[in-house]
Amino acid sequence: MNQFLEISDQVKAALDSKQPVIALESTIISHGMPYPQNVETALACEAVAREHGAQPATIAVIGGKLCAGLTRDQIEYLGKTGAAMRKASRRDLPYLIATKQDGATTVAATMIIAHMAGIGIFATGGVGGVHRGAETSMDISADLEELATTPVAVVCAGAKSILDLGLTLEYLETKGIPVVGYKTDVLPAFYTNESDFKVPIRANSVEEIARMIQAQQALAYPGGMLITNPIPQQYAMPAQRINHAISQALTEADEQGVKGKDVTPFLLARVVDLTGGDSLKSNIQLVFNNVALAARIATAMADY
Ligand code: PSU
Ligand code: MN
């Protein structure tokens, strides 16, 4: 086992006995949602995973250790510290290890640590992608490169239209990353299921996805999979309303010169404000929905 990895007893026991385990990220806790909803959601996600038969492994860097499986206190700490916590992507891991610091892991960093721990599936809300205006800003999330490199399947609610959905799909295609729609032909757009894009691969059952992941693992070439799961319609936001809020947030980010890793947290927080908190309610529900699907896939993978 890697010397910097620390797997909690519960997660270790589940892995050793080949029980289903799913990874959960922590940037969503520190930077993706306000306190205290972030802590409540993170704890509830762990409960949803268990209800659906999987052991949750929430992942973060604590004191320079790459932790798979956190205590309640650690989750509370990540949520309370919020944006003051370092947002840790692939490039930050060596620094945090060397200086024994803490970090909330993005999708990219969570995939790395999950893979080290032997966890093949991971649930989140949204992944990073190609940002709007990337043709001049070059802002492309390290999450996409990680999906091209590390064999972990990521369940998300598609891509938010704070991103350029078309360019994100093109990038995923170039990198050979399977993008799967669970019971949908249309790429879900996070808060809404209306989008102008198609998913390249449709899966009609959890078993089908489990078999695809196992086939990919057996092929043993680098790279993961992106599974897109539509938000339950009763929690979706009207496309026009959310797109209006997103446009406004993008304009503000541009005016204020927000750059680099601050872009995504800034946009998410502004969208919550501009929708009077409604986008947060949708966000929380879609995360639960993704955790449940990931847990069911993990269970189906353990079955054969
Ligand atoms: N999208 C969300 N909520 C989030 C994130 C994305 O709806 O919390 C986080 C994830 O951790 C993702 C990261 O990996 O933002 C991407 O950041 P960037 O765009 O800077 O790569
Ligand atoms: Mn970026």
C-alpha cells in the first residue's frame, strides 16, 4: 500500500471482504456548498450509500495523509472551514503531503486516491470540464485528464452549463472516455435534463453499466468512465431560469477577473444566491441520486 494512503477501518474491512465500496469527494463539501448544508449533505450521502448496499469512502487530504474514509468530525471540519480549505487537485497532492497540510479533493484528486485504495467507482454532483471561453482562457478542468488516465468510473449529473457542454463532450471523445447516459439519450445538464447534446452511449440498466466497467477494467488500458445520471424530474429547475442565473454569474466572474481554481466555486456560489437557494436544493438532490446509482452499480459489480 502507498505510504501516504490512510484507509479507515470500515473501508478497509469492506475492501478486504470484497463488499461494494464507493468513493465520495470533498471539494463539494468545502467549496461546492455553503455550511451547514454541505456537512448535512456529506453525512446524508454516506447514509444513502449504505442504504443501497455500499460502504462509503469519503476522500480528503488530512495532515498530508491521503485519507479514504473520514470520521464525522473530519467531515464537519471540512465543511466548517469551507473556502479557507485548500482545493486539492492532482497538482496539489505532492505539496500537501510534503507540508503535512489538509485539502479538499476535487474529482481528479479523489479519483487518484480512490484508485490507490482499490475503489473503482465514485459518485459526485458535477465534474469539471471545458469552460465557456476556453478558446481564450484555456480553462479545462484537470478532471478530464484524470478521466483519461485513471481507471475509476465517475457518476455525475452531467455537466453544468457554467461549462461549454459541446466542447466538454468533444474533449471526452478525443480522450476516448466512455460517456454513458443512464436511461437517457440526452446529456443531462446538472440542474436540468434539457440540453442540446446527446450522450454517446446509453445504458438501460445498472447491470449493463457494471458489465461495461468490468469490461473496461479487463481491457486494462488507462482511463475511467463518465456515467451521467439525470436529476429526478421533481427536483429539476426550469432550464430558462437556471440558464439565466448562470449567464449572470458568468458575466460577474468575467467582470471581477475570477481565474483558475476559483472559477467553479465562484460560479456555484453565485448561482445559489441568484436562485434564492433553489439551485442548492436541486444540487443536493442530484448528489443523493448519484450516490444511490453508484452504490447500486458497485453492488452489481460485486455480484459477478
Ligand atoms: N461541480 C459542482 N460542484 C463541485 C465541483 C464541480 O457542481 O463541487 C467541484 C468538483 O470537486 C470538481 C471541481 O472536481 O469542482 C472542478 O474544479 P475545476 O473546474 O477548477 O477543475
Ligand atoms: Mn479550471
